[in-house]
Amino acid sequence: MMTDDKLREILNRTRCVALVGASMNPARASHFVGQYMVGRGIRVLPVNPGHAGESLFGETVFARLADIPPEWPVDMLDIFRRSKQVLPVVKEALTHLPHLKTVWMQIGVQNEDAAALARAEGIDVVQNRCPKQEFPRLFGDG
């Protein structure tokens, strides 16, 4: 069970997010969630093979998590993929993001196998929630 106190702790410590499924389209949830986090001072590294090398959120879009330099302090993985596509994303993150502290699955996204794998590595897992909704709910700001 993810408590509000634990969510606050996760959101307070997050400084750099790898956003898998980042969209260039401002009408897509992954775009405005990423933009929201940037507005809160969080570095958002977009990951989308279809837009690799382009610019989004002031960063270069990566094709895969494995392309993010391992020394970059990515502490949260934010996943905008279908639930059945999450396990390989989490496996790649565990291999290539050595500073990872949180795996966050967006609203409608849940994968217990991926969650168990991340938790076994000591990583916090949030499922079926959105940070753009949780920040204002927990901290009272927009």
C-alpha cells in the first residue's frame, strides 16, 4: 500500500526522471506531465525511439534507457506504456540506471511482475497514479 507520506517522500526526493513514452504532441498526457515536472524544477529525460535525437523538455530525446549515460542521476522512471509492455522497460532500467530509486507507472498502468522485480532491488514502485495529480493533491500547489 502506497501511503501519502511515502508518495510525498518520493516526490520530494525526485530530481531527474526518465520518461518512457514521451510524446512530442502537447495534447498527449506524457507531454504535459513531463512539461509539468520540468516546471517544478525536475530534469525530464524523454525516451521515445521514434523521436530519438530531437529536442523535448530542453533535452535530447533518447531512443532507449540504455542510451542515457549511466553517470546521469536518474532517480525516477516514469512509464507511459501499456501494462503488458512494462516488464522489459523495468528490466532495462534496472540494468542501465544505477541511481534509480522509483519506478512510476502512470494511470491505467500496472504490472505486478515488473513491480516485484523493482522492489526486490530496493526500488519504490508506484502504480496507476500520475505525478501531475499527486503533486497538487499532496502539496496543495498547482
